[in-house]
Amino acid sequence: MIGYRCYVLDVEDHIVQAHDLDCTDDPHAVSAAEDLLARDPYHRSAEVWRATRRVKKLERGAAMGLRTARRMERSQKSPASPA
């Protein structure tokens, strides 16, 4: 596992929360950060970092859209319950 950090930002891009992420690669870390941001009702953006390299900046709209898309994809794969 590689150590990543997710910094949740306020409207002025100041860090208000920091989360350690143990992930295998950049896409996995971004996905974990998207889930964190999507569950946070108060903040609109976050950044994912690996040491001194910024991996990606996330905005609430993109994170919420991705989470909703994943939920819809999972519900379509699960068998429908009988009526």
C-alpha cells in the first residue's frame, strides 16, 4: 500500500480536514477521496496528495455524480426482487 492524504478544503481552499488513505495506486486513492467528499455535507472540494505530488483536486459536483453513477450501476447488476 502507498500512503496518500486527502485534504478537505473550505471555500477559500484552506485545509479543514486531513485523512490518511492507504491505497494501491492513484485511481484507488482518488476514488476513496471522492467517497469521503460525497459523504461530507459541508465542504465542496478536496485534494489528493502522495507525498509532495498533488494527484488530483476534486469538486463536490464531480464526486457526487460519480458516487450516484456507481450506486446506479450496482443496483442494475443486482437481481430485482419479486413483486
